[in-house]
Amino acid sequence: MNFDLSKIINLIKRTGDRYIINDGDDLFVLLPFSDYSDLIAEKKAKIGPVNNLSEEELLRKINSEIIQWKMTQPESTIQESFFQELDKKGLEESSEEQYYLEPID
């Protein structure tokens, strides 16, 4: 593989893009170090906090994230989805046979 690495690095500096090098068997990505460190930090932030939590702590975290999500949703969207769920359940239940019992005198 013949290429001028300095030309590629200059191109990356100018454009901010990433460069993929195909070595035949393997692929390598050339990117600025700051981008790489951001990717690593992002990966650790996603994985790290959850692995060290107990079950109870994890449930609290999930519930707090759900609450935060609900607070960002418009009120009508939450109500509509709630009523849509009720409608679905109603359709599922209505497909069953229903029996009515009346007292005999």
C-alpha cells in the first residue's frame, strides 16, 4: 500500500472527516485524537454507570429517566398513547365470548 500519510492527515485537518484505510484483511480508521477520546468517553458513559448498580438502584435510575422523558413529552401525546393502549386492550378483550348471568326467580 503506497500513500502519503501526511497528505491524508492534512486533508483530515481541513475537513474534519475520518479516513478509512483498507489493508486487504483489516480496516483501520484514521481520525483526530480528540474525536477518538470523545468516542471512548461516550462509550464509558453509556456502559460504566449501569454495570456498577444494584438491582434497586438500576430500577430507580430507569424510573427517573422515564419521569424525565414524560416531562419532555407534550401532555396530549401521553394521553393519546394511554387511550390508544386502552383501545387495544379493549379490542383484545372484546374478541372473547361474553356471558351474562341473570337470577332465576
